[in-house]
Amino acid sequence: MNIHSKKVTTASLLVALGIIYGDIGTSPLYVLNAVIGERTIDETLVFGGVSCIFWTLVFQTTIKYVWLTLMADNEGEGGVFSLYALVRRYGKYLVIPTILGATTLLADGIITPPISVASAIEGLDMVIPNIPTVPIVIVILSMLFFFQRFGTQKIGGAFGPVMVIWFSMLFIIGAHQISQYPSVLKALNPYYGYQLLTEYPKGFWLLGAVFLATTGAEALYSDLGHCGRKNIRISWAFVKISLVANYLGQAAWIMKQGEPLLHGRNPFFEMIPHWFLLSGIIIATAATIIASQALISGSYTLINEAMSLNFWPRVTVRHPTDLKGQIYIPSVNIILWFGCILMVLYFKTSENMTAAYGFSITVAMLMTTVLLSYFLIYIKKWNIILVIGILLLFGTIETSFFITNVAKIKQRWMFLFFEAFIFTTMYVWYYARKINNRFIKFIDLGKFAPQIKELSEDDSIPKFSTHLVYLTKANTREEIEEKIINSIFSKKPKRADVYWFLHINRTPHPYTLTYDVSELIDDKVIKVNINIGFRVQARTELYFKKIVQELVANKELNLHIRPDGSTKYNPEPDFKFVVIEKFLSVENEFALGEGLLLNAYFFLKRLGQSDENAFGLDKSDVEVEQIPLVYHRVEKVELSRDKNH
């Protein structure tokens, strides 16, 4: 994390406003409108709806996320994977809530951009009646996804000022309506919310719409690393006041507008003065684009972390700018764009989208609550009775939201395929890799050091390369995989001047980049460990060559002069990286579950990025070896010799 993000300055607060609050900040466009719908307007409905929204912002957003969850920072970084990295050693089954949380957060990235942009663009209907909004929404979203490949560094500086204008607009318009109907302030009394949930016909089920007011809270935690805890907490005060003022203003307009029904009118746009309406729509559209950008960037970060923690197949990751932490993942970009366009074409209006929105995030919030309880007990050492009380409080609130959002499944059935795909991919990749790792046999490298030295000096064997580099999973100085020793000595022995064994250690810390070196035989057999944080891209060859340069500069390593004199023409050392890949042997006999898991894993592996690309190796310097994985050998082969021949 940028060290300056921990400091509270005007610039850092602007960054927080521009990045953190896009989703939660654009919710006034559709939340109260979804609560009221086409129901008959009365005080219980309107005041009760605003009361529920206000206390949801108090409990879910302020207390749970801004106060409690922001404490769970992993060296300044937040999000479900950062939280999992902190607590995973305290419970082996925590992997399931982590996968569920990540799955539902990614699903949120598909519906939030369409619902936000559509709700803003639909305001144009008040300026140009019957204008077709669907094509406009599709064009805006398509342009947004197209420009991801160039990064957001150039326009990112405008995000903060635009969101300041947006929240100021929310506050001013809301405050103006409150001044004309001050009794609306009674809606802050929690009794009105209680009355709506218990006495109003089917009032409890309105929680599904109320919940939309806090859907951005999970994204707020995920973006902790961009801004720092203090900046988020301070800027939240301004954001919350603006949001509450606008919700109260909408309620005031609804109560004094005189009609028994809304008849499809959106209170947000109706209370904007006509002379300012077009400007307000433009500002709202800009705010929704910024909200969409934050979710798209968050999705890239989530997948990048998933790859680092072995929850996702390796895919291409690009860095469109020099800005630290800014990444672009083409495959994720295509999936999100395709999903968003399908959402717009299927639902057409923001009203239809709100009917399907919310289920995913309730699941994500419940999973965060589970992981957070482990953090409070094992990391913060809080009293277990207090933590159980917190767990019951938020568990009750979120379960209530979940129950009311389950009713939306019939409107969002197509989402289940997307979520099932993400969950299955993460589950298969994580557990199949664990099975795969069970078949890795480590042996003592020291026992083979004399043989390696003898091979290196045996001129009767053709030299494979000057420097031979193996990627190893062994994280101790003494050990190496048996398959690597087999690769060196079996079939055609690989002779080299120097044998390097390179271990990439993914740390639970986000931005670590360190290394250590141990020589088993001077200038002959060398083990290197590179420690890379889970938010750092693995550019292994670049790092390795840098390490070699430092070792030579420090006179810890002598680069070998080739006896054939070729170094006279090319002084650069000759590196050859050997990547050993497994495939499922035909000798396997599987039980149904094991077969499905491992076959799915190797299928995903073929679809994903190759090892040489994933580890940042140049193809010209790589030799790929294929070895069979025999998980469960066929025990009985009914084969008999034909005695007639």
C-alpha cells in the first residue's frame, strides 16, 4: 500500500471518495423507489422505509464495516482473501466461506454496473420522453470495459472531485426537500422501521429492497488498501450525512406530492429542480460510471489474489500503467462485459434489476461475518462472549436480509449459473491442487550434490545449458522434489555449469518482494527463495536475473567462462528454465468424485495460462517436460495371451 494513503490529507480524502463509495453512493438512485414501488403511499410505508434504510446504514455499514471489519487489515489491505490469509491457520474449513464470499462478490460485479448506469440514464425520460435508454446504457458500459486495457490513471484523478460534486448534490437537494417538510425527520426513529416490518402487510419482505442501501459496504472493505482506514472513516461521515439527507428528502417529496401512487416516477429525479435536471442526470451518470469502475477494478484484484492463494487457474494479468496495484485481466474483463450486457438486455430497466439484486451480497456479508469472528477471537483476542454477541447481532440482521433476498431467486435464476461456475472453478482448483500436492515427494538435495557435481564436470555428456534453473515447491534449503532429480539424471542427463533451484514463496503479506540464497556447492548447486506478496505479479525470470547480477556484483558468484570461447562474442549467461508439468496418466482408475475433480482440474489447467507465462518466463529460455500423474493405479487388468498364435 502506498504509505501516503495512511495519512489524512485533502488529497487522500478525495481519493477515498473517488474509489470507495461509488456503489453505496449511487444507491439513492433506486433504493427508496424500490421500497415504495407501486404501493399506496402512507406514513408507515414511507417513514418505515427510510427508518429501515437509516438503521441499516448504522448497523451494517457504520458499525460492521467502517468500525469492525476495517480493523481486519492485512498490512493495509482488505477484502475477503486478505481476511482469509489472516485467519486460515485457525480453521481448515474456512476455505468454504472464503470461496462463497469471493464468488458472490464477483457476481455483484455483473449486476451493479448495469443497475447503476441504467438508473441514472432513465432520468433522461423526464427530459426527452420515451427515449430508448437500453442502447445508451449498452454503449456506456461497452466503452467503460473497452477502455480498461489502457488503465484509469489519466481519468482517475477526476473521480474524487466528481464524487464530491455528487454527494454535495445529494445533500443540497435532500436538505431543500426536508426544509419544506421537516416532520420527515421523525423517520429516523427506529419505531417506524419496526412498525413497517411487523404491522405493514408483507412489510418484512421489503427488507430485500432496503438492503440495496448497503450493498457497497463489502466493496468498501475490499478497497481498504487504496485509501487507508482513517481516510475511509473520516470521509464516511460526509458520505453518510449526504445519503441520509437525500433519503429523507425523497421521503419528504413523496409525502407532499399529493398522489396516492408513484405511477413509475422516481423520487430522486422528481425532487430535482427542472432547470437543473439535465445537469443532475449528467452528474449521476458520471457517478455511476465511477461506481462501475470501482467494481470492475475490484474484480481484477479479487481474481489476482485468488490466483496467488491457489483459488483460481492462472490467467493473463497485465499492468496498463506504472501505478502500483493497478492491473487489467483480459479474460475477466470479457466475462464481466458479456454478463453486464446480458443483464441489460434481459432486465431492460433498473426497476426490474432491483427485483433481482441483493442475494449475492447478503451471502458475501454472511461469509465475511464468519471470517471476521475468527479474526476477533484469534487475532484481536476479544472476549469470546462479546464476539458471539456480535456474531448473533449481525448474523440475525444478515439472515433476515438473506431470507427476503431468497425470494428474488426466480428473477435471478440465470445468475445461479454464473455463481455456480465461479464457485466450482475455485473449489476444483483449490482441492484438486491439494490432491496433486500429496503426490509431491521431497528428498534430501545434499545426497545428490556429489552426483550433480560429477555430472557437471563430465565432458562426455553434451552440455544442456550453462545455467540450469528448476522451479521447486520445496521451501527448505535441504529439500528438492524427486521429479526434479529424475529430470536431471533420467533418460538424457542434463549437464550444466550451475544448477539453480528456485522456490517462489507466496506470502500472506500483500507487497513482499525479498529473496535469500544458499549455496550447497559453491558456484555449482544454489538454492534461491523469492518471497512474493499475494498482490505482486510473479515476474520470475526478471527477478532471478536481477538476483544473479547482484550475486556477481557482490563477488558471491563467478559466471562461468565457456571453454569454447563463445563468451567472447556473447558475454550474457545462458539460462535454461525447466518447467515440469503433470498430466493424468492412462493408468489411473478413479472413483466418481475423484475422477470428476481431477479431470476438471486438468481441463481448467489447459484453459488457463501456461506455467512459463504464469511465472513470467520467456519461452525461448524454457524447456517443458511432461510427466504422468498416477493417482490410483488400475489394480486389475484382465488381459490374457491368445494361445492360438
